[in-house]
Amino acid sequence: MTDGHDGGRGRRRAARCAGVVATVAVAALIAGLPWLQRDRLPDRLATHWSGGTAPDGSLPLWAACLLPAGIWLVLALVLSVRRRRSWSGSRSWLPIVLVPTGVVLLGTQLSVVRANLDRADWHQARQPLWWIAVTLALAAAAGALAWRLAVRATATVATPEAGTPELELERDERLVWFSRTANPWLQALSAVAGLVAAGAALGLLLGLAPTATLWPVCAGGTAVALAGGVSCSVRAKVSEAGLEVSFGPLGWPVRRWSPDALESARAERRLPSQVGGWGYRLSGLGTTVMLRAGDCLVVRPRGRRSDFAVSVDDAERGAALLNALRARRTEPGR
């Protein structure tokens, strides 16, 4: 039980570190957007519009860079401190609030840069109203996605007892077992790469930089974001249909085995150093989905000489249920 406690504490520490990295990356992106285009911007930037296309407020370049980034950092700090003091058990609210807020601030900063680009004076800046609607729509979509992912992440999993006995099922008894694991570092990498790719794509649309410069950034960021998104989390499900292992926040792609297709199932402790690192690994132990060190659910498909393992909590209970389902299939009269 001590190993499991220490592992959970280590994962929480890694999640906090990943959250800090993602927060700082967003702040750097917010502050850097105007600064990277400083040669094409006036000394003061139009930053406020009162319902029309003509601006009625401005800020110097340094303030336009630092003010929204500072708002983001202060908001993230306040919400994090408040969550620790009074939101215990409500961890999911932090990304639900911060993700759409970050999208709004990034969209606002992009609109400011776009409106002031290649203007001799900030009074000449023009802001299309449709940009506001697009930014709010993207923020709403990001908030809905953050809510769905946060609810999944906080789903509780039963804690296995030491020395769990083999599971015995009655003939008509139906049980389902779920477990999920996420790697916060891969999640942060995927999120940052997605932001970079989105910023590069918007830069292409708005003409903020040469196409030859932004296309590789957009393509590379998209590839890293997709690869990290697929490999940053995994969910295992054991039911009458057998074992189902789904990847990523959307639960795709999926690998499935029926109970009859499995030769054996067991729980085994594995380390990244044993399988060659993190992620989807091929090694002498077979295929391992390694997102955190510790217990893994290991199965041997029939007709195969290698195992498939996935690092999830409560692996012993999942293996016991799989073996019980396999045994029930072989009972007389089944």
C-alpha cells in the first residue's frame, strides 16, 4: 500500500508541474504575439473598441504585451490557491475555468495584433465584430471539452486490497471494471503543441509572418499535438465482451479482445526502464502502454508469444475479472 500511495503522490506532483508548465507557456504566447510583430506595429496599440470598428483606447507595446499575460498568471494563481484551500474534491473546476479564459485572452491578443498590423497610428486600427463571435465560440467549445476531460480524469477507481483473491462469479452475475491513467507531462506537451499549431495557423490566415516560416511550425505542432493527445491517457474496461483498451481523451483508437481470445491475464509491476521509455512501447516483454510506473494489466492473446500490458490502477482486480470471465466461458453448459 505504501508504493501505491507514493505513486499517487508522485502523479499528483507531476500533474501540478505539468499545469505550471502549461500556464507559463500560455502566458509566454500571450505576451509574445505583439512582441514578435513589433516591427509592423505602431508605438501604441489600439486595445479597446466600444461597439464600433474604430478604437477608443490604446496602450504602449510593452503594456499590451504584459498586461493580458499578467491577468492570466494572476487568475491562474488565485484559482490554484483557492482550490487548495476550499475546493478540495473539486479539482475539475480549475481547467474548466482556465481553459476558456486562456482561449479568450489569446483570441483577444490575436485580434489586437491583427487590427494594428501595418498601421502607422493606432487610430487607424479596425476591429471586425465577427472576430469577437468566433473567439467566444472557440472559448465555449474549449470549456465544454475541458469539462468533459476533467470529469473523466476525476472519476474514482476502487482501491484494490492487498492479496485480492481470485474472483468467483455466479452464473448470472454481471460485473464491469474500469480504470484510467493519464500522463500529465504528455498532456501538457500536447496542449502546448496544439496552442503553437493554432497560433501558427491563425498567423497564416492573418498574414502575420511569411508562409515558409509558419507552415513547418503549424505542421510540426499539429503532429506533436495529435501524437501526444492519443498517447497521453488510456482507459481499460473489462466486461462480458472482454477487454477494451481505448486511447486519448476521445477514447480512440481502441483495441479489443473477447474473453475467448485471451490465454491469460495477470497484474505485473513494470518500470519505463524495462520497456524502453514512455508511451506505446515494443520490447522483449511485448507491447506495453507505459504512462506511469507501477502495476500493469498484462494479457496474453491466444496464438501469440508476446504479452500486451497497460499501466492502469487496480490491475489485479481487472485481471481477476478477466480470468473469471474466461473460466465461466469454459464451464459445462455455457
